[in-house]
Amino acid sequence: MAKNKKEIRYHSQYPSIEDLRTKAEKRIPRFAFEYLDGGCNEDINLYKNTSDIRDVELLPYYLTAHTESNMKTELFGHIYDAPFGVAPVGLQGLMWPNSPEILAKAAFEHNIPFILSTVSTSSIERISELTEGRAWFQLYHPAETSVRDDILKRAEAAGCPVLVILCDVPTFGFRPRDIRNGLAMPPKMSVNNILQILGKPKWAYNTLLHGQPNFETLRPYMPKNLNLKQLGKFMDQTFSGRLNEERIKPIRDMWKGKLVLKGVANEADAEKAVGLGLDGIIVSNHGGRQLDAGESTIKPLTRIAKDYGNKIKVMMDSGLRSGPDIARTMASGAEFTFMGRSFMYGVAALGKQGGDHTISLLKTQLQQVMEQICCEDVKDFPKHLISKS
């Protein structure tokens, strides 16, 4: 079982996510860092996500009677130690070897949720083993029903309490950095990429130690000995990212646990999620990696939480980089938050200690905000929102 209370301890040299990002850039090959760090097209929405969150202001009540601030948060019948979790990230082992296992273990020890992506580099079964069946699983929708059903059976057998289905990848985002670096589909390894690897010996050594990153959850469905070009073709043929109500209904019928739709960006899709009997939604724009011309996440979150927060669990990811960002987002109506890049910066910067450090850092920052504004419970954050209207 997870410990009742994980000791909060972080490395004083890296007291911000930006510090971790700077360190990560120095530690991993440029193609891996740019895959992690970049958005799509001109990166406009990537930066808007964070800047618009930081336009939110909180009101402190200094003369209010205050005993203590409690970050514990109930979600889907489980009480987590903080109102944030680790978002699903594809190809995690490319950024830092063994990173999904590092993060899953740290999340479990800190009693926060970890979401494993279908296209991450550890299997459902391995992550379930590390988290005693507490990890969530995020499904990229397979083109073949048999593959979908088998993955769902594996997730159920592994004890995953929550299934997250993804709706914001009907097509792959146009990501200029990845195209230049050969990380589009099909991928390729250029001489330049090889030189970058040689310049990062710790990353190269750890990659040799843990093996070339692979889509471990998908291994049973992949032909053996695929080259990179064949791998790209396999991925294109295996997944059909465009979700609709008819594709969601059989998943709702099959999946007996909690079902969450990730990638919701407007009220119409939120209403459909409610109508389909889903348990939660994650307002998200895929970290600004899919649609550069869209809204930042905090804007639809505010509207969706107001209209549907009493009908379905409303959560958010994309753009959060600090404890104050978590506070701002929850004050705007989110019941829970998730971060992807922030945790990957931590692992890329600090290796095995990166997960524990980043979670401890965010907990410390969030606790400080709560105590500063005299917020005793995370449910009370909306009382501290300064309205712009």
C-alpha cells in the first residue's frame, strides 16, 4: 500500500519547473528535448496555455480565522494527497530512459494519480505492478475492435480504476521541430541525431542500460523486427484517433470502472460526455500540440465548469507549470489538474530522483499558496477567484 504521507523533500538547486526545464535541455539530446518541449505550428497556443492561466488572480483573506490548509482531494472514490496528477505522455522513454516507471512509482508513493499512455514505453502490466493497480490508463482508439477489446481487458485485469479516452487527436499535429528531427511518422534517425546522442553520455548510457524505447503496451499486436518505416506504417494503420458517440458507447458498455474523456475544448462536447454517462472530462488541448489556432485551456474550462460542474467531474491539463498554476486552475472551476511536461522535465533533469522532486516541489508551492490566501480546503479555491467581469 502507498504510505499514508510521503515526506515532502525537493532539491534546493531546482526550486521551479523552469529550473528543471533548463537542466533537462542540457541533459538530453536536442531531438528528444524538442519533442518534449514543442507545440505545433508556431507554438502560439503552447505559450497561451500558461500565460492565460497566469492572468487569473486570487484574493487573500488575511484576517480570516485559519487553522490549517489541506490538499487532500477526493476523486472517483479515492482520497489523493494533492489535487494534481501525472498526465499521459507518449514516448516517455525517449526523453529519459525508464521515465514512466520512475514517475509511476513516485506518483504511487505520493498518493497522486499517474496516467499511462497507450504509446508510452512501459506496459500496462508493469505500471500496474509498480502502483498496486492504482494507475489510470489512457487509450488511443484502435482501428480494429479486437485490439481495442483486448487492451481494455488487459487494463481491467491490471486493476486500472480509471480509463481515459482521447478525443483531441483526430489527426497528428503539424510539429515542425519533430519533422526536422525525423520524429514524425515514419521516424528516422539522422547523422545529426546520432551526434546529439554522442554529446549526452548519461542519456546514452541509461538508454543502453534500459534498452531502446518501444511501445511496450502495443508489443503483442506488433509484427516482430519492424524497421522505423514499418513502425510508422503500423501506427498509422493501428489507430483511428477520431472519436464520436458511436465509438464511445461500446467502450462505456465494456468498461466497468470510471470513464473519462480527455481533450474536451467546448461546451457541446462536454454535454455529449454527460449524455453518454461518462464520469469525468479533462479539458485539454493536448498541451498546445494539436491546434495552434484554438483557445487556451483555461478559457473553456471556466465556461464548462460553470455549466457542467454539477453533472460531471471537470478536470484540466495543458499549461500548468507550478503550484500557483494549480491554484489558479482550481479557482477557475477545475476539480483536479494534470501535468505532463513538468514531470518529464523533472525526470530528464534529475533521473531517478526527478519524480519525487517534482511532486514534492509542486506540493510545497501549492501548500504555500493555500496558507497565504487562507484557503483551508481545495474545494474553497473558487471563493478566492477575482472575477474579471
